[in-house]
Amino acid sequence: MTALEEVSTHLPAERTPVARILTELDHSPAQIGLYRRYYGFAEVRRDPRATVGDLLLAAARKLEHLRGREEQVRYLAYAPTIQLAAPYPSDVLGQVRDALGLTHAAAFSLTQHACASALLAVDACGKLLAADGDPDALALVLAGEKTFTRVTRLMPNSAVMGEGTVAVLVRPDGDRDRVLGYATRTYSEFHVGPFEPPDLAARFDELYPTALAEVIEAALDASGLTAADLTLVLPHNVNKMSWYRVARMIGLPVERILLDNVPVLGHCFGADPFINYRTAQELGRLDPGDHYLMTSVGVGATFSAMVLRR
């Protein structure tokens, strides 16, 4: 059964107010107030001097359990939201693979689930490792991106984007941070993502809380648990109001959803739930044996949830 060996993060030092970003994107003072007061965003982390490869390497090099075990890494997976995560012809994954000394590993990207691709990558790598049958083999999953275009800086009416990155070391089995259930569902009628016409965008807004609640329930069913069994939900960092709606639908106190990073980090693409995992550790909010749930929603539109036991 898939388990997380270790999770590391990198958060750029530069703190950029969302008001500055939204002003640069031609938003009015009233619109900026909506993102700050109603959606809950205050600032994001960015590093204008770093490439996406630099950001991913910074996270991976913090993995203590990777040092001296590089030869055990059989798969290296990058899970970007956007297929063109760097300007052509930059080979981001190849650069990271070489810098980490993982040239023997099979390297690939998974973008099909957009911001939910990191959860997909954990599930896929776990299945690959299980099929190989080597209990000592590992996989390394990377997530997080640069906000290097107008489209990557903002999800309209949802989130302001940040440049936090994560490195997730996956093993085929284990008693700690073990995956108990995973569920995902794609609503392909919304495949145009952020370029939806107004009527389709309105339908997606109406569907969103119900679809997310349903995939959370499906992941809980797969793990044999209920929402009452969850100590914590580690979400994707979209606006807070959407999480209040989902919490009511699944019968979960909103205090069990870790929203601390929404105002200070923004939405870091597929890295969010793993960044929130590290925050939960630092805050002492997860103890051995606790059950927790990671979620993410990718434009396109894919809803995913994963239940784990600490």
C-alpha cells in the first residue's frame, strides 16, 4: 500500500501583496477588496530570479531521506498544472534529474489532472512501485510552478497563484503516512478551464461544492472511514468561502480544514496539500494514527481526494 516517506517544501522569500498583483492585472479596487476580504488572500511568495527548475531543486534538496538513497529512486515524476511549465526548449525535469543524481530513474510528467496531478502522481508512482515488487524502491514526485505569464498568476474568482514547491518521496508500503483511499472524477464539459464562457462558468460554480464533497466522500468510502474520523483536511488553497460551503456539505467542522496558508501563500498549483501537510506537522496538528485527507481540484475539471493515516 502506497505511503509517503518524506515531504519537503520550498517557499520563496519574496512576499508579494496580492493587491500589487491584481493591480498589475487591471483589477479595480473593488475587485481587489473581494479577493482580500471575501476570498482571504493577502500575499504570495515569488522568486523573480529563480527558474522552475531552481524552485523544484530547492524543495528536493531538503529531503533528508533521499541522501545516500539516490540509487533506490526508480521513478521521478513532475506534476505541473500547465503543460508548458517553462519556455521551450527548457528541459526542466531533465535538469532536475541530473542535478539530483537520478539519471538511472524513469522520468515523466503528469499534467492530465491540472492542479490535482500531484495526487495522481502519488497514486501512479505507488502502483508502479507495487508492480515492481522491490520493497526498498522509491519514487520522487515534484509539484509547483512559476507564475511567469498573466494566465499563471491568477485563477479568476478563485485564487491568486504563488510559487511554493514540494518534493514527495513515495515508497511502496509502510505504516506511517499510508494511503488508505483515493478517488478522482473529471467533468469534461468544463475542459476549456479558465476560458469558459459566462454561462459555463456559472454552471461550474454551482457544481463545485457538490462535486468536491462527492469525491471526498468517495475517498472516505474507499478507506472505510467517514468525515467524523478525519483529524484534518489538507486542502488546495482556493478561496476560503468555497471551503465553508464544502465543510457544511460533508458535515465537517471548518476548524478541521487547514486554511492557515491561504492568506500568506496563495494557491501554489498542485503543491498545496503537501505544503499544508508540512504546516500541519510544524503546528503539531497531526499525531501518529490520525487520519487526514488531501484534496485538489484541477481546471478542466478534475476533482480528487486522498485519505491517509499518519
